[in-house]
Amino acid sequence: MNTPAFFPRIGRPLKHTRNRLYSIDTPRRSLIAKCMPDHGEARAEATGHRLLREWYPVPALHHHIRLPGRSVLVYDRLPGGPDRGLLLDLLNTPDDGDHAALEAYMGELTATYAGVFAKTAELTPPEAVVGKLYRDRAAPGGRLDRYYAGRDLPLTDTETGPKASDLARTGLYVNGRHYRLDWEGTRAWLRNAFDAPVWSAISQGDPTDVNLAAPLAWLDYDTAGRNAIAGEIANFSFHTAVLGGWLVPILNAEAFARHPATFDRIPANTPWISARLRESALHIRFTDRLSATRRIALDRYWERLVHPIAARCFPGESLAQALGPYLAMRIIGVFDLARMTLEQRLYLLAKLALCTAPDFSPQRFFDLAESSCPTP
């Protein structure tokens, strides 16, 4: 029996973290239904969408339905398909391909942010800033406790080898330079690092390459609202440089089923890493590798958005000081380091040592092009 033409067609579910996405086609509209098991997150998403639509391009939200055990939000479905429709897909363009679309996209993205930040940036008490990605994760009982409380990270493949707690005594060497890294002390520092007033602005809060549509629109709104500007910068930058092209597709491969070109690009975004013990000290060497597209996106983001914002809100060395705790949380508060391979874990610990060092330099940390550095 043929399905009547007026009957909606519902596609197979796609996994989106704990949520499921269903495409729905009707004679009048192409829709996407987001099924969320957490009613609180669904309410936060609907509230965030309502706020964000005043400032950024977002798809229309048509329905917010509460059902037993889940909430369903029904949006307009934006144009897209396999390897199409997200910033991720522009970043997956081969290095020898045409990058004009990415250049234009980054121009539009940074111009939109700059316009909104110019109108909404203000010094804000911590309780008025969205806390989900940073403050809540660092608080007692938050994600840092769930990942690491009562556990010690091994630094070798052997049971008797050194652990992360030993670094407070020995430190570690990163690319030949010695760093002090107190694993327990760093987590204790992060507990209070987000309790002071911060420069904030209206934003989506989690600007990853899968939350930014192409043509330009913002997706996912449960962290939308007044977000710390330093957190916004840390999130986009670290995701573009490290997580999005390498660790996220490896650790959450199912989420990229409709974007298989992501997996072809993993080698171009995988850092070279080596580590060894010498006289009880851990020596880590790494070389970051980044595809040409991710390098373009990162450099343009800093040239056109970060440096102008820093001139207004973070003069002198204050940008580095502001970014430090947010980068630290992106490094250890997104994935549990204990569940990673040893190479992945040691690389992230090396990055943690760099961003918590007294002379932390964002330019060196992200290996920004000279044109991305501020003019003296």
C-alpha cells in the first residue's frame, strides 16, 4: 500500500550525543525533530533558541513537546546531506581544493560575532553567565569529580609506572622544556577559576564545527545565553585545532555517520607524539599537524575576531590569563583522559602544562600565523 502524499515521512534516527535526530518531510516543510531524554536540557534549549534568534541566524523552532521520558523539539531542517551542510564539511575540503567558500564563511562568521559582541559585551558576575560547559563541570560533584576523583592517571603502560600525581614532584618536559604540573592542584584551582566576574556576551556557547551550519546558522542552544567571551574563544579554537579534526571523530565516531569525509581527514589533523621516561622524569615531544582548512579557519578567527575583542576587553597579557582556565577545562573536562590511549592522554597533559604555565602564550599554543598576531 502506498503512503498517502499528505502523510509525513520520518527518516531513520541519527545519534547526536544522548539525543536522536529524525528528519520529517511534509508537503509544506522539511523539518528535523530532536528527541532529548533530559527535560531540563530541552527546556534550556528552547529558552536558548528564543534568546539567540534575536541576534544570530537560527532555524525556526515550531514545536516543543513533552512526552513521558523525553522531550521533542521540532525545527526547520536546513539544507544539507552527506558531507554537506556544516562548517565541518568546509573544513573537510582537501588541502589542494578550493577554499574560497571557507574564506567567505569565516568572514561572515566573524563579522556576525563582532557585531553581536560589540552590542552585548559587558563585565558580568559569574552567576549570570551560562555555567554548563565550565563552572558546573568544575564544581564539586561536576564532571571533573566524576572523571577523576579518587583516581590517578597512569603515565605509562605499566602498573608500577609513574602517575599524574607524581608530576607535582617531578614536573615534565614538553618539547625539551621543563614544566611544573600539579595534577591535583590544577583541578583544585579550576574549582574556583570561574567564580569571578568575566567579560561575557550573547552567544550559542558551544561553537563547534558541528554546531555551525553552512550556509551560516547556529545549531544547539542548551548553552545559549550570556557566555564568557574567553570560554567562547577557547571552545572554538581548541575544537578547531585539536578536538574536531582528531579526537572527537575517533572517540564519538557514530556522530559523524553523515559526514564520512571527516574520517579521511583524521591523519592530516593527528599530531605526532612521542614520550619516554628518563631519570624518573617524563619527556613528551609532539608536533601539531593541522589541515590547511583548519589552519585557515583558526587564523581568520583570531585575525578578525579575537584580536579586536582582546583590544577592548583583554588588554596586555590579560587574554592569556583569561583563556588559561577555559582551555584547561576543554583539555580535561570534555573527555575522560583515563579512557584515552596513552598517546592521546600524554598529548593532552602536555597541552595542559603549556596553558597553565606562567608564561602561557596563545600564539605559541595554537601556532598562529604571524599575520594572526597582534601588531606591536
